[in-house]
Amino acid sequence: MILVAQSSIDGRVALDRAGVAAQTGASRSTVNHWHRNRDRFGFPEAFAHGGGEWFWLDDITAFHAAHLTAKKAVLTEIDRSGGPNDRVTSGGAAAILGYASHRNLPDELIDHPDFVEELPSGRIRRYWYRRTVWAHADARTGRQSTGRTPGTTNSVRKPHPYADDPRLHAAAELLAEAKEAGRDRRGLGVDLAHRLGITERTAQRLLTAADGDPTS
């Protein structure tokens, strides 16, 4: 089967969902989310042509520009004081990102500290370089971090934070088990967290990614 992402219809460029994902850099699951909640996001209406579902390229371009502008408008102000090689704890990372509490730190940072220290109590203390936190903040806007050594930024953009994550397969299996048993998603986050030894918040995000990703 030939996969079509773009077509010219009556002299106007149109995209299918794969084309929308390629055009915006979003995952297919994100495109599906935008489409399901188009009244909330202002996502363009699809139209039928040749047995397929299409979106006009100029409509998608206008939507994505507005979407990025709206996202940037709510970003917190970043504290860029200090040296890029300074280590900070979760509280310090939260302060750099302008968050009121370390509980607001995203899983992308919580799950990938630069260093960890096991405390006498058995708890784990996480540390990050300031440059790591700056790089995370800059990724929200597409800006190159001034704290990262030039050339070290990965040029391959993942379609979503959990792309290629081996835990995604476990999440998909759990969803399949629940569907076969006639269960909804209630309680699955706790089950997955116990299976993988991760936080429930990370488990819920893995389930969401697996539920909307057609490749999972």
C-alpha cells in the first residue's frame, strides 16, 4: 500500500494526517488529539477527497503558527544566572524554570537526571547541570540553548517524548489486556507504575502515548 502524505487538489496543496504530522513535527497521536478536540485547539476541519481525509496545507500552517504562539505565551521566564556546569537539585531546577514547586517538574527531567545520590533513608536525590535545565526550557520554544556546547544538540526530533521508549510496549500491552477484559483505563496507571517501577504520572503519560500512537 502506498502511503500518501501530500497531494495537489484543484491546484491547492492538501495533507493527510501523516502529512500534518510531518508538516508540524508532531506525532500522529498529537494530530489525532488536535483533531478530536478541534473546537478547543482551533484545528482545521477535514474534507473528503478520493476516499481519503485531507486538510489544506495553508490551514494547517496558520493553525500551527497560532498554536506555537499560544504555547509560548504561557511559558515561564527562565533564570539564566549561574554557570552552565553548576549542579542543581529538583528544587533548583524548578526555580530555574519558574515553577513554584519541584512537583511541577516534567517527567522528561525527573526521569533523566544527570546524577543521582542515594540518601541514608533510601530515597534518591536527583541533580542536573544548569545547562541541562536550560536546554529543556529552550526545547519548549525551539531556541538553541546558550548553555549547551554547540553541535551536541540532537538534530533528530522525536515525534513525542516517549518515542522509541521501550516502556511504551508495556503500556500498549496493558491497554490491550484491559480492552480484552472489557475494562476502561481507570487504575491502569497504578498497575503500570507497579510493573515498571516508575511514578504514576509517568505511567499515565506512557498510557496516553501508547493509546494514541498507531505504531504501538
